Amino acid sequence: MTLDVHTVRYESLIEDFEGTVSPALDFLGLDWDDGVRNYAETALQRGRISTASYNQVTQDLYTSAQGRWEGYQGHLQPVLPVLNKWAKRMGYDG
């Protein structure tokens, strides 16, 4: 089964928000709306957010999570050969 997929890396959002989001919107057949850039304000205006990540929806994008996985590298060692294939496919060094 083939799926039409558009991949977005979080790091790309941090580096170039509009340059990353615009192609994603195009993929979805949606036009740009300033509410996308002001996502936190847009989410707050909606009122109640009923998702498991409700508290993260209004947070700014941040860089502190970059490289966090390295703290778990020892634990991941047995599965790194499998994960590296996917990491490279996602544009990570792996």
C-alpha cells in the first residue's frame, strides 16, 4: 500500500517556520492563514483543548529537545542498527 505522505521535522520548524509549514499546507490543499504563524494565540481563542498534549499546544517552539536522545544512546544500542536506517531517512545523521 502506498501512502501520500509529507514529512515535517521539528528542527526544520525551528529553523524556518514558514518555509517548512507552507509546503505542508500545500500538501494538505490549504492556504496560508496568519493563524498558523500565531498558533498559540489561535489555540487559546478556541477555548478548551481536549488532547493529551493540550499544555504543549500554546508553547513556543524550542530547541532544548535537540540531541536529547543522546542521553539514552547506551540503552538504545541494541536497536540502533534498525533506528539508524529511519534516522537517515528522516534527515538525521544517525
